[in-house]
Amino acid sequence: AQKVTQAQTEISVVEKEDVTLDCVYETRDTTYYLFWYKQPPSGELVFLIRRNSFDEQNEISGRYSWNFQKSTSSFNFTITASQVVDSAVYFCALREEGAGSYQLTFGKGTKLSVIP
Amino acid sequence: AAGVIQSPRHLIKEKRETATLKCYPIPRHDTVYWYQQGPGQDPQFLISFYEKMQSDKGSIPDRFSAQQFSDYHSELNMSSLELGDSALYFCASSISGTIFEGYTFGSGTRLTVV
């Protein structure tokens, strides 16, 4: 069973629009971590945020904000006033603590295209 | 701040050749992870090492092997290369402890098999 689901394969928005990238996860662990990474065309994985399962406080960092809701197992990412430089593939990822395996499980990614 | 160093950045090999990818983790980090990302795919976990011992194994082909050395750097050895091995290979490191502090990813090695 897929543990991290990013239902949106590709999204296109016009510059300055707001966009929300969805992430739904599945785990039986009570302790886990959720991540968002940005992968621009150059290929590197750029860390955006880490959130542990005990911290449901939403976070805002500049134009980026994250909404973590354990009740719906979702960790959505919103970009406000999108810019062309935001064009990239965005991955949501999960690390579980209970099984003793500390690997990161990625979603399939959402390709965001911001059109000028 | 020091980051995770991967070498080489790019590598072109022919089918059936061997390749060795290297990863130098952040100082003090004791755990190394290897991921493979095929074109248009998400990164897939291959293998990890903690204190020079294999700690977890994912979808790593038998043709691949890896190890972590006494200085904590790690090498991923790939033999009998196939066209399907063409991918971006990431190394990440972390430090074990009571509180997880996160992963640091290297910039990746892009392997092209021709």
C-alpha cells in the first residue's frame, strides 16, 4: 500500500496565483515525520520542511505555508503568489519510527509549472 | 556549513560495465542512505548503513553492493550495468539520537548507461 499519496501529478498556474499541493499519508506509527522537498530541473533535492507527528501547528515561511491535519492524515503545502522560480517537482515524504527502519518514503511527486 | 558530498556528479558507462559512486556524509553523521531516482520517478530507497553496518535494505538489485567505511564515507558499487540503471543516485546522511534532526541530501550522481 502506498504510504504517501500525492494525487496531483501535474499542476499549472499563472504567476501570482496561489497553489496548494496535496499530500495524504498512511502509517500505523504514532511517531513519524513528514517532509516536503523541492526538486528543480537541476535535480537536487531541496529540503523545505520537516514536521513531527506531535506537532500539528501549521507553519508559514514567507510565501510557503503548510497545513498538517492528523485527523485526515494530510500535510498540504501552499505557495502564495507563485513565481516562475517555484516551477519544480515537489515531493512529500514520510519517515516512520516504529519499525526500526528509518528510510524515507516519497510520494510520486507533483510537477508544478508556473507560467509567466 | 559542510554538506553531503557525492562524487562524481555525472557518470557515463556502457552496458555491462561497473560503476562506483561515493558519498561523504556530514561530519558527526553516523547514518548513510542511498536512493535511486529514475527519470520521472520518485526516489526509491536502496540501502542504509549505521556505524558501518548495514541497517536497512530496500529495492537494491543483487548486482549492487554498498558499504560504509571507517571514516563514515560510503560507496555504492554497481556491476553488470543495464540501461535501466540510468538514474539519479542520491546519498543522504543523518545523525542518530533521541530526537531526529533530519536528513541532509547530497546533490546526486547522474548515471547514464549507454
